[in-house]
Amino acid sequence: MAAFERRATGSATAAAVPVKAAVIAIAAFAAAVLRAASPAVSPAEGEPSPADSAPKSIEVAASAAPVWSDLKWDRGGPVDLESLRGRPVLVGVWGEGFSGTDTLTSLLVRLDAEHGARGLAVVGVCAASAHTTQDAALFAEAIRRAAKSVSPPAPDAASARTFQPPIAIDTAGHWLRAPAAGPGPRACLLALLDASGVVRRFEEAETVRPDDLAREIAAAFDPSPPEGWRFESPRPETAALRWVEQPQENGGRPELILGLAGGGKDFVDGRWIHDEVIEPGKCYAFRVRFRPSQVKNLERSVLARVVWLDAEGRRLAEPEYPGEAQRYALSDSWRRLEAQYSAPAAASRARIELHLRWAPEGRVLWKDAALVAAEPTPPRRVRLATVNHRPRGSTTAANLEKFAALIDEAARGKADVVCLPEGVTLCGTSQSYATAAEAVPGPTTQALGKAAARGRIYVVAGVYERVGPVVYNTSVLIGRDGDLAGKYRKVCLPREEIDGGVTPGKEYPVFATDFGKLGMMICWDVHFPEVARELSARGAELILLPIWGGNETLARARAIENQIYVVASGYDFRTCIIDPKGELAAAATRDPEVVYADVDLNARHLWPWLGDWRSRIWREAPAREAPRGKPEPAR
């Protein structure tokens, strides 16, 4: 609720609205729209072309427009357009001489008490202006454009001088218009805008019956759903604000846009639902486009679900959670969720659900939801390899020679990627962390790169890296062409490395290879869930783990909790490949040895009672910052 008080300068008769929450300055709303809106567009021509997004706030300026220059404010400050976006708004504006002030203010307070908790913003304004109708119209139009994220086009000077604001709307509710003169200072107007910014009612208050207005407010909260769709929420108290838009694009058929907003409730949970008839056992592709705004934890709050149902409407399996097609497109443009599924053998319907939850200031638009027949997803087969070898009484050069030979062996075994242990230039030698450290790229990456290029294989290996005076424990990724494709600096350092002068890394890079996305951890990282979690959040499908020694149970836990493969190469740790169920897909039994596992990165791992756990992780895990950046390309 935003009810506030305004008084005319020097006037003893100015009416006031009781202050229930915050006093919000709105003068510049009117001034901004008065300067910006053009009268040259007729109702038949529709709304002017959108420009950039509406400003998020406008500072109050007493001299901004003559209409508002005689007003004093109980509290000044910026006008927060974002606080009204995605909420129904009821605006009451009246002249200081309006005879029904007490009745109107009581009505606004009552409506706020009845509907404020559901998200209705109630705004009351008392103005000394002789152009109260114009003031109300300008304010309503400013809110409507804020809700639509649209700015009016900048007019030329002539249109700004001759502009007359609205008292009526066209049939689409797009643009407000007015005759040349409005009522005097005794006038009072009410404007009701729904959560999408469409004006549902705009008329003189003397003609408004409270019961009629209550029905209009109810319709603003609960619009008639389009054919085939319905709205649901777990409980009435958690219901999201919702609306339907059907703009016409380029003269074609209107498109259907379904809107949801939090309405200020941090416990909000609502969804649009549509049922599709399907054929059992067939493959289907799901896709939907969405545009979020003001959502802090996107993957937890904005999601789609596909629920398989039998002929009696009973759920047959755990719901599906389609993933984002462009995971790192963190803009306000339209984004996509998509996935491909095989319908259960007994399924006859699929329920599509489009959600907004736990986002009090959030807003999302959904469109183009579809579930269409498709060809089955082909397998994405990858051969993983890892090396089991511990040098003893050796030198750096001898270590590199031996590990290069093991890379050759992995290449002959048709592996796509092979993992070497931690500190390949240090183990078995008399060097320290600092003396073994070198530039990356440098001599070690060049030596290992030659073997990678010979076998056209990706190589992951642990080295110590020097950058000026700084020493890192680093894992390098070498591409099939033998060049350095990426590196990861160990984030979690044990006491020994800290005392040895090693510095921790800070980043969690994920690299896109020709077979999938991979991340790297090193040794002590596996004892903490955060590193694997960050890599998984950034899209890693497998983690390569050069490791000296550690706890295998924790390595299995990292695989299970993130539903990824972990490929480990160790000295005092069993060299192995762990699948997303935490089971050993391969394990070494002798030194030296290269072990392999053939996996399908497109295969789904369905758990009893959980379904596809990987697709649920970020929908149900603790809230976290959205990943920044995108996977680094790897050759």
C-alpha cells in the first residue's frame, strides 16, 4: 500500500489521505509524462513505439511542472517505479475542494486493508491544481508505462506545449486521451491498473460504486485465463499476481503472454497450468520462452515443470524440470527453457506448469510454451581415462617423460580425455613447491602438449604455477591440438601448502570441450562441497581431479550431490572414475596403469523417489548467487 499525504501551499482547506506506510513523492511522475508523451497519436493508431525501459526513479523537483509547483511534501525523495511494477495499482486523485474527501479516503483505506496483503498498491493524492483530471491521468499513464517497462517517445517542443492528458482509454487500454479541458478543483478520479499495467477503470469518483470497484479489483487479481490454461497455487495465501497479455505482432495473430508477479510476498508460489494430450512411450521436446525481472535467485524462483499423467489424472513419475538453454544469458531479454523426454508407457497427458515462487519483487512473462513430438535424443558417448602412477626417486624431466608415455597409451585406447595426478613435476623429486613452480603455459604444458597433439586427446594435469612472486597449485587443461586450453587454481589449500608459501585461487572456470563441459578440482578441494558445487552450477558435466591423497567417500559424495562424473588420478588415493550414483565405473589395481570408462553424457540418471535429481538440484538447493560469466571455450 502506498497511501500518502499532500497539502497545498498556504491552503487551510487542503484535504489529506491518512499515511499507512510510506510517503511517496509522485510529482515528477506527472511532469515526466507531460514532457514526454505526444498527443499526435490517435486511439486508432494504438500505442507509440516503445523506447528504452522506463526510468527506475525520478527525483522530485518542485519546479518540474506548474501543476505541482504549489505543493509541499511530508517526505521527499525518489519515486520508486520498481515498487509498483507487477502489482495492481489503485490511484485516487481529488481536488482540495472535493466534497467527498472523507468518503473517498475511507474507501482507499478499506481497500488497502482488504487487498494490500495480496499486493494491491493504493495511492491517494490531494492536489490544489485546477487540472486534477490531468494529474490523475498522467499519474496513471506513468504507472502503466512503468509496469510495461516502456518509456513514451520524446516529443518535439510544439507537441509538448499542446499536449492534453487523458480521461478515457481506447479499447486496448494502451493510450490515454483527453479533451482540451478537464473538471475543476472539485473533481475526483479513480484509476485502477492491473498487474500488467492495463487500465481497467478510469472515471470520475462520483460515478464509482464501491461494490463495482471491488469486483474490478478482484478481476485485476484474478483475470479470466485463456482457453486451455488455468492458474493454481498451493494455498490461496501464496497465490501470485497474474495477468494475460495478447499483443499483436507485426499485424499477425496476437501472441499469448502469461504474467506472474510476487506482489511483495516472499512466500509467493503460483503457476499457470495447461494439459496436453500425448501418446505413451513417445519422445517429446518441451520448450518455453520467459522474461524475468527483479528475481534474485532465478533457478529457484522461475521454473517450468512437465508432469506425466495417466488417463485418470494420476501422476506416473516424478516431475520433469527443463533446464535453461542459454544458461549464462543474464539479461532481461527473452530466455528459453527446453528439454527432451520420453513419455512413460502409461501416460496419456502431460501437464505443463509455468511457475513463479519465493520472489517478492519478482515478475516473469511466459510465452510460446509447447510440447511437440521429437526424435529420441542420440547418445553422447565419451571415453574417460585416468592414469595411476607415482614417481619415486625421480626428476622433473623423468616424470614428464613417463607421463607423456601414459598419455600415448590413453590415446591408443581411444580416450577423449585423460587425467594425470597432482604436482606431476614435483612428486618423487627433491624440489619444493616454489622451486618446482613455473610459468603456465611453460615447459611442462609444452611437453605434455606434444603428447596430447600426437594422440588428439584432451589432457588434465596438476602442476605448480609461478606468476611473479606468487605460487599456485594449478590444474591445466590441454586441448587436442596440444595448446593450453584452460587452467584452474586450487581454491582450498591444506596447512602444508599454506606453510609452503602457496596462494589459493579464487575462480571456478568451466570449459566447453567438443564432447561436453568439464571442470577441475585439486586434492584438498574434494573435502569441501563448495568447489564441486560451484563447478556444477556453471554447467560442468564431469570433474577431473588430480589428487595426492584424500577421502574417497567424499569424492563419491561430490559425484552424487552434483550428479556428475568425477575422474580422479592419485598417489595416496585410489585412481578411479566415479559415476553420478557414487559407484566406481573403473578403478586402477596396479602402477603404472591407465583405466577407462565409457559414458553417455546424454543419459539420464533416474533415482527412486527423486526422478532426475540433477534437474532438481538448483530448483531446490539453498539460494545462491547466480553464476557469472560463461564456460570458457576449449579446443
